[in-house]
Amino acid sequence: QITNCGLISNLVHVIRVNLLGSDVLLVAAEVLWNVVELDWDGATEALGQEEVIESFRDFMHAVLTRGYRFKDKIFRNDMMVLLMYISKRVENRSLFASTGLMTLLLSYAVSEKRRKDLQASGELENLQGKVLPDLEDAPKKGGIPIINTQEDMEFRTLLWGTLARCCSSEDCAKLAVQCGLVPSLLECLDPEPPVEQQKWSQEQRRKIQLEALSALFQLVQYIPEAFMEAGGNS
């Protein structure tokens, strides 16, 4: 009944307009979780609306640029799990590209060096400006670094898996190629780790390599050309 009466879109709107850390956010998220668990098909269809995905985009932008607190990161991960479920419905994937959510998430999924290169060249701002006119200055704000805390490692895993799945959509795949998702994942497999991973423990390195491989196994099905161009077969 909750799915059919349109309450899901109202819950997502509550998440969009409330401040980070608000108790109202926690209640809205818990109700969403319960609805998805009880009616996966109906809930993911109801969540697959452009205005709903735009709401997720705006919230993720807020939490990625201003969510410094521990509970902000926990809530960020909860929202990422919901996005993972939404992406499992094939019909929803193109919305990640058309709303700008894909571009936003990609800017945090690629390596720090690649992100800086995209910013310096203006490519990231150009991609965001096409679909995110209200967030045009996002690249200048930098955002909060994704490091090696347990919460950030979990976020990275959810992020890579969701983006790789979305690349079955041609529009999402094009954005992933433009942002260099495949080369960034391949860098995680290099004997010499990316700069941001050089102080990580061996266990953390092994874990992130396994997650990168998992994402690459999906991506090679959708964008094999990017895999070959990045030397993924060598």
C-alpha cells in the first residue's frame, strides 16, 4: 500500500530537504529500507523516477561535500545501498546518467590523480555543467576525501559495484569512459599503489584490489574497448 500510494517519493523528498544528521532523516531512511525489503519489485519501480533520482543526487552531493561526521558517513552508506538496489532494476540505470547522479558518483570513484586531472582540464566541470546546472561549482569545493576508514572502504565498494552495474546503460557507460573509471580501477592492481593508497595496510590493499577486480569483471562486459585501451589485458 505504501508503494502504491506514492509515499515513497515523499519519503525521498524528506531526505532531500532535511539537514544532515537530522532525526527525521533517520526515520525516513528506515521506512524506505523496510519498504524495499518488503516489496523489492514495487519499491524499486517507484524509486525509478527522474525526480526521485534527482533527490538522491542532491543528497549525495550534500553528504559528499559537507558530511564530515561519523553519522553522516554511515547515512551516506545507507543511501548508497538504496542506490545499489535501485540500480539492480535495469530500467532505472539510464536515470543515473540523465539526472547527473552518475557523473557526481564517478567524480568520487576515480583515483585522486585522475579526478584532479579532470578538474584541471575542465572536463569534470563540463560534464557536471551539462546536467547539474545547480551544482556547477562542485568541482571547486573539492569535497571530502574518501580515505581508508571502515566506512569509506565500505562506501567505495558500494560505489564501484553500483557504477559498474549501471554501465549496462549506454549513457552511463559513456560517462564512465570519459571519467576514466576503468583505468582508475586498474591502477588499484598495480604493484605501485596510487598515492592515496600508499599508507594503507596490506590487508586494506588486498581488499580494495578484490573489489576493483569485481567491478572490472562487470565493466569488461559493457565497455571492453576501455579495458583494452587501458592495458587491462596485459
